[in-house]
Amino acid sequence: MLILFEALMRYAAAMNLNPMRIFLLAFGLFIAISIFGGSVIWWTLGLTDDLTIDGAAPIVGAAPAGLGEGWRTYGGDAGGNRYSAASEITPENVDQLDVAWIYKSGAFDGREDVSRRSAFQATPILVEDALIFCTQFNDVIALDPRDGSEKWRFDAKVPTDGRPANQFTCRGVAHWADSEADPIAACAVRVFMGTVDARLIALDAKTGAPCAGFGDDSEVSIAPSIALRWPGEFQITSAPAVVGDVVVTGLSIGDNLRTEAPLGTAHAFNARTGEPVWAFNPVPRDPADPARATWANGSADIVGHANVWSSIAVDEERGLVFLPTSSPSPDYFGGHRAGDNRYANSVVALNGETGKVVWDFQIVHHDVWDYDLPSQPGLYEVRRDGKVHDVVAQVTKMGLVFVLDRETGAPFLPIDERPVPQEGAVPEEVLSPTQPFPVATPPLIPTDLEPGDAFGVTLWDKLACASEIRGLRRDGLYTPPSVEGSLAYPFTGGGANWGSAAFDPTRNLLVVNMNSAAQAMQLHPDTEDRAEITELDHDAEFAPMEGAPYGMSRKLILSPLGLPCSPPPWGVIAGVDLVTGDIVWRRTLGTTRDLAPGGIALKLGTPNFGGPVITAGGLVFIGAAMDDYLRAFDVETGVELWKGRLPAGGQATPMTYELDGRQYVVIAAGGHARAGTRLGDSLVAFALPQRP
């Protein structure tokens, strides 16, 4: 038996298959041997979903006027509700959905050699009677929303000879209408896109022609604060945001390479001219900024990052932008930056015209776990005690949900400061003694893992997993990184990610999908190996953390068969009542259908990348999982009602719209190279059969 598995592992390695495919190949072989040979002892297979919570979310009121009409921004609206007023598709007829049209972008044509470094994560917007989206390589394409035929196309000509730290990807574009221009003039309505080489480009939304009056011949380039080690260290992956006549973009920067890293400054430009309006650096260098006191010994003058790599939310009425900030550099050691490091790992509300801080709330103090804020802050209207409350909801990698008052940043649902583990930290580290925890809503995924919890198909691999877990420090969430090795559970890609959450305003219901897997993190005393690393991406097993006394390694905790050692489900979707904080329902998300040999579809849940959308018809649509499906869930109960087959991985957030009396649900199906899902270049639209 072991010889067979070893042979399979050698074959998989030779074929350059990723770990998820390796373990599921092994898993499929194990199943076949078990069924036909009867010689394998099944041990805690875990086919039942222990995390399932059965409940129902009742309707409590009507949606705010105008919310969900169309899909004009990446998150459906500027506040990221991901809610649509479209209602033709319902729980009663969703099983009749079929493919209405498929558009193939040809994004890989001439770029085949870099396809394995790409992810198609785009969500289209519907403006100017066109679906407009960006491809993996920053082509911007406009389609007829009725039949998917191409209207226009623009090629940003991004370089493909570099290695982007976060793959070749573009999650979306932004839309702006010039109130001072003749509506039929060129570039009176514009589309903005950020690129893999950190340019912001303005195009005519009607024709795709570059807007020559913006910046330098339709574009502005964002220069890094210091020289890059390689071109892909610094890029834009998320859609820009628009507030008034200002367009704002964040940056994605390679992690863990060095302490003195590029600044994570968010930039705002005049939407007409491209002239800089303001810039906000989440690492406060202004001596007058009160947040600077939380960075000891002048550390704010040397540290970089704390960048805004995910989506920005906008409160158009208040003129505010909400930034989800990330970790200071490097992620796993903060001994040189003692203090809470305020503005990092925070929701920061800025005045959209000036860039001045209105309020900030820190989700993680002094982050040394790479628990940055990966999701767009959700700007929602919640009904409580007969009143409408404007809130900001932030979902996190830790599986926690924070809900704040939008006007002040004070907790809307209670938040406690609780003691967190301190033992095991390296001597030079200065940890925060407490961290914020939501009181009303427990973690949506587990945060504790003991040897006895180890998952295994057989006694053999279960015991191997138990031994692996036993060898790590495991004091719960926020266990400090250590030289001996520490458990990170959820892992740094765990909990919520860039797909963000969706909100049903008629039920006060937040819907979010999350990953649940465990990771081992370890610090390594100063070593010569650190100087040899010049490029780093999120899949790196070793990171040098130059300027710190330690390097860092991290890895998913997998069994000898390549299965996660944490118990399934490894992907979940849940509904949370934002009035009470209660988890209303929680379900497994994803099967092994496109991972295991022979299409074996075990409902264990899978890692997932992409987010949900909610419709007035009472449905949640989501792709995200590592099987090639778009799914529909009942928003009231979380019960899965339908799934539609995709030609490639659906690691993107869908969108939906009604046009000429017909509702369409559209998703990018192009896969995610690092996740190992099927790659492609398709945009797929589903709809009910056309009525006579």
C-alpha cells in the first residue's frame, strides 16, 4: 500500500501537480483500493458536515430605495452590498437555469508561456449598455449583455516577462461619469483600470478609446517609494474606487521580503485630469499624526507595506472612502516596530476629497501572523429596534466578523479586548497582550486544533497528522510565531478572502464564504540563505524577512496522502444576522468533483476564492470552490438548490442583472493557477429559458 502511494507521489511531483491535486489523486486511489480490495481501514472520513447550523432568516423589511438596481461597480454598488433587485430567478425555478451565452476572451493567445501564473478573478460591471471587465492580463473588454458579443476591446500591453507577486490578475474596473461634460463627448463616461505594472488607465466607456486628457496619454504610473527587487513586487490587482470626481486605488506588494519595503500608499487622482489629489500612507510618517505613537522608536520611518490590496468601499452620501489595510513589513516579525501599529490591519475611513482620517478601527494589533484585511468593508443598512443603522461590516482571515458604526467607527455589535497567547514568542518580539474579539458572533470556522482532532482517511495518516500537530505550539488563535514551530489556524489564506461578503437588506443577513485549513509557521535565526532570495510570492516556503533577525517558513499541514490534517469541511458558506450576531445557517461549500480521479464528488468542502451575490429573488449565487460549478443557495436557509457546470474554475465573484425582462447571472470561468483549478478564458452567462 505505502509503495503504491509513494509511486503516485513521485509521479505527481514529476508532472508538477500542485499539493491539492496530489492529495486528491492519492485520495482517489485510496477510495478505489478500499472499494475493490477491502483492505483499507476507513478512519473518521468525515462525510457529514459537523459545522452545519440549520436556521432561517426571515424578511424584516424592504430593501433601501434604489439598492440593487443594475451592477455599476465591482461590488454591485459603491458600498459593496453585492445585492441585486433582480427577481426573475427564484428558489422555485432556479433548477431551470441554463447557459445563455459564453464569451471566450482569448486572453492566453500569445501568452501561453505565462498562463500558469494567472487567475481570472474579474467581476464585470454593467454600464453604457455593456458588460465591461478586465482579463488576467489587463485587456479591457465590453460585451453586449444580451448575447455576449464583443463591442470593443483595449489591450494595456502589460509586460509578461516579469513575475507578479500576486499572479497576473485583474479583479475589476471602475466607472465614472463627468457631470461637467457633454454626455455625447468622448470620455464623458470613463472606465478606470489598475494594471499589473501599477498604472491607472482611463478609457472611454462607449468605445474603449484611451482618454488622452487623463495623465500622460490616458494613464498615470504609480512609482514605488524605493527601488523594486523585481518588477512584479509592486502591482494593482483590485478595482479602483470612485468618490465624487476622485478615483482611488490601492496597491498589492510582495510579502515578507524585507523590513524596509515599498510604502503601501493609497493614491487618489482627479478623474478628469489624472492630477494627484491626495495620498494616504497607513504607516504614519507625519510627526503630528497621533497614530505615530503606536510605532515605537521611530519605526514608522523604516517600515513599509500596510498597503490596501483588496477592494475599497465608498459612502457616496458622506463622501467617505473605507480602506481595508494590511500588515506592516515583514508579516511575521515585529520586534523592531513595538506597539499596536495603528492604521495597519485596520478599517480606515478617509474624507474622499482630502484623504484625511475621519476614524479608524484596528482589527489586529501588532500583526505577526499575516492576518491582514483581505475583504472589502461592507457598507450596509441594518434595521434594529425600529431604526435604520448605517454600519461597516468587516470579514476576516480569522473567521471573525466585526460590525462597526459607519459614522464613528465604534462597535455596532459588541467587541471585547481579550488576552491572547504570549508564550513561545522569540525574545526580540513585543506582542500585543490583547486582541479584539466580536462578542455576539463566534468564529465562522474553527480556531483550535488538537492532535485528537486530526483528520485521516486511515488510522495511519490520522496518526501522522496528530504527530504533526503535536509538534507545534498551539495555544489557539494568535499563537505567536516561534523557532520551534507554531500552528496558524485558520491559515493565512483562511477565513474570508478578497471575494468579500454579500448582504441581504431585507433580512439583515450577511452571507460569506470561508476557507478552513491549518498551517505551520516557523521562524529561523539569521541564515546565509536569506540573502539568496530575490523574488517572493505567496506560495514561497521560505521568506528572508531582511532587516529582521529571523527568516520565516510556512506550509499547509497535510497528511502523508496530501490531505489537510484539519477536519473537513475545508470550505464553508454561512449566513449571519447583523442585528443579533447569530449564525443563522452554515453549509459546506464545494466537492472533490474536479479534483479526485473519476470525478468522485465527496462533499468535504474545498478551499474557495471568490465571493457571493444575493438577489431579491431569494437566492445566493457563488462559484469560488475548486470544483467547476456556479451554485445557487436559498438565502433564507442556506440549502443548495442548483449548480451549473462551468468550462473552467469559477474563482471569481459573479454578478447579475435584468435586461429586457430577462435575468442573467454571469461569472468569469478561467481558473486560478496557484489553486490548481482548470484554466480558461470564458465569461459565462446563465438564464432561464427564453419566454415566447
